[in-house]
Amino acid sequence: MDMTAVFAAQKKRIQNIFSWKRGRIVTAAVLVVLLCALTVGLMLNPVGEKQEEQTEEKLRFLNTYANAYCDRNGDVVAGLYIDEKTALESVLLMEKVGGTYTFGLSSPWPDEFHYVLTEEPGEGGTDGDRAEIWYYVWMSDPHVTVWKEKLRFTETADGYRVTDSDIRFLDSIASRTDFDEAYLIAGEYRFTDYEERGFLEDIQVQTEYDRENGGVDRNAAYRSPDTAAVWIFNLTGGNAETISTDADGHATVRYIFGDGSSVVIPLYNATCHNTAEISKDADGGTGTAEDVWFPDLEAWKDYNYYIM
């Protein structure tokens, strides 16, 4: 048997991209299944229908889990664990009150996600398959941080169930390693689209209110590329420098972390690229917000752009 062809066919079978909508946002669930050791069964049937169906079932399970987590549906999330004890010990803030599972009663809380699935060798592997889920977490103001959950799950008579999970808060990025852990997913930098999520309109309305009422500009961090990069990407312990700007409202910022590592971040002036007036306030007034710098997600997709 031509093992090169078998390997190529297996690789082709297990690489897929799936998308789901949450409201008006497309939530991309990115599947990268790391290639397993080829067992005798896989050699005989490298692209068999059974393996494909199992992978799809795992994806559906992860999608159900991540959506339920974002929706704060404690009953669904708890039901996707191997048992109640594991769920209560593993899920952040989960409690059982009167027969109902609850968790996450206020902001910040996830609203969008990406995930990576790793299938273990054989039928689910000795310890079960693994997955990593990156949640984009909304604050009460226009700002997002990242939570990263690692979990193991296995097949049971009732379907796939989580056997172990752990979540980390990636809200203080102090090195290039931290930066890549939070934002580099399956070989591509990914982040939430601030303009698509309506953050520009929120900032504009708040800006007009602050102007009219003589208040402090609560969105001052968005007014220049360097301060915006630090605030949006939760960078700490280093220094930011705007290294280029152009007349079309694009800029690049270099951030040097305390350990000497660095990253280059592309941004664009969302106010310049959006000509719509801000929403009318209670008095019918309108105005134009100050500069608002957001991540340039098109440039953001180019991994080589960030290599220093």
C-alpha cells in the first residue's frame, strides 16, 4: 500500500473549517485535527465513512458546548460533563440551585469563540480527545479580553462528555509568547471585529455625551494607534510606538515587551472609514466622534506581517 497516499488522504479528510452564527456575527469554529499515528484499521480504511462521522460528531459536540457556555446555559453545560461532580469542580462559578445549574451572572462574559480539536489515536484515545476553545469576552464597556479553555472529552453511551477542563484568563499580555497564546489560532491571528460588533457606534455615542456634559473622555485609549493597541490587546509591561501611518487612516504599532520580545500590530481609523453620523441623542443633536483606532483584521490575517 502506498503509505504516502494514505497519509495524504487521511490529512485531507480531517482538515475542515466550520462556521456558525451567533446573532449577527459569524462565529468561526476552526478545526485543526492533528494527525494521529496510523493504526492497522486506518491503514485498511484511511478515509472511511465511520471516521468522518466521528469527527463531525465531535465538532457538533464542541459547538454545542461552546455555544451553551457563551449563552450561560448551565443545565446544558453541566449535562455535557461526565458527571455532576466534575462539572461543579471544573466550570467557573457553576452552582446548583434548586435543581438548576447556573454560572456567570454578569460581565465580563464570552460572546464569540474559536476552537481547535485534537483527535487522539485510536477510538478516542486512552485519555479522550482534546480541544482548546478561545472565548472572546465582552466587558461592560467596549472592550474584549480572551479566555482559553482546555478540555478533554470521551465517548459514552449518552454521547461525548467532558472529563476534564481548565480555563485561563489571558487579560494581561506580557510577552510575545502570551500574545501568540491569546491570538494565534491554527496558524492565523484572530480577533473579534470591533466595528462589526457595534463598538464604533457605542464609542461615538459615548463621545458625544461626554462632550456635551463636560465629562472625561472615557474612550481616550482609542484616540491614537499606540494607546489603542495597548488597550485593545491587553498589553502590559512594555512600550508601544507608532512606526507608520498613512493618509488613508492605516497605522502600524510596534510593542516591545519587558522581556525584549515584540509584535507589530496593524490598525485603522474606524472613524475615517465610516462616514455615518453618530446616533441622535435625546436632544436630537448629532456630531462626529474623535479618532477611533481598531485592529485591521485584513492585515491581521497575514502571519508573516508580525515576524520581527
